[in-house]
Amino acid sequence: MITNSQLVLKRGFDVVLSCLVLPVVLFPILVLVLVASIDTQQFGLFSQDRIGQYGQVFKIFKLRTLKAGTHQLGHLKVSATRLGQFLRVSKIDELPQLFNVLIGNMSFVGPRPDVKGFADQLQGEDRMILKVKPGITGPATLKYKNEEALLSQQADPETYNRTIIWVDKIEINKKYVQNWSFSLDLYFITKSIRN
């Protein structure tokens, strides 16, 4: 199980890497926020409440990719603009989460932060997942990199997500917390860049 001293090391790495990367991508992020604002006809920076470390709620930042209106799980591709679809598939829409990493409510690697109703309802040993900050990438993120496409094929995406995908993600993320190492984080970051 990841220790408190390992959490400090993990946080130190996050701060150093985000300080190195943000100056390089800051201007592209600002341009993309402007482009997304024009494309979606709404402010191009999207924020939403998510569950973070120790079950605390925080605001996640993403580039806006969806048209105005109500959106249903499994039908997000239809709700996205053409540019939004590209941003989502390429994961470029998640670039603003570098600010989440810098301010300390996310990490480069960890379980993806979920909306209320998932991680905040974990019980027993499953709650070990909440010991680490949620990540931009991680083992479950990589396994389910085509999650939207998978959900779109289901007759009942909500039920499939809760009973199949979420249950699997819990087990994957528990193994990550139990077997954490600095080299493991480097592996997931490298694998994410390659994918």
C-alpha cells in the first residue's frame, strides 16, 4: 500500500513536472479555450464537481467539447461538436487538468476522478482508492481509453457502466494503490503519451 512518504514523493514529482509542462502548453490551452468557445457557443473552459482524494469535492477543468443541452452517457459522441469529438478522442480536452495537478487536487497518474455517486460511495477496503489523488491518466484510464465507444454499444449504458466498468475500475485502481512505485507512474505516463 502506498505510504505517506510515497505520497509526498508523488506530489513533488507532480509539482515539478507541471511547472515544466505548463509554460509550454499555456498559450495553446488559451487558444483552444477561445476556439472551443466559438465552436460550442459557450465559454470554452468547462468545470465540473468531481470526487478527489479522501472523498473531497473539487472542480475539474476541461476544454468544452459538447453542444449546449442535456447529455446522456453513451451518447456523448453525438452531443460533441466535430472539433469536440477530435479533442475528446485525442484527450487534448484534458490539457487544462494540468492546473488541477499544479494546485494539488489531481496527480498525473491515479484513478480518474468521478462525479458524485461513485467514488464517494465506496465501502470497506475499496476506499483505499481515495488515498491517492485522482489522475489525468492511470491503469484504468488506459484500459478504458475507448470507454465512450464501448458505452455507445450498450442497450443500457448507465447500468453497464455501474455494474461492469466501474466494478472493474475499482479492482484495477486498488492494485495501483497497493503496488505503487515511482517507476510505475513513469510507465503509465509514457504509455499514455504513446497512445
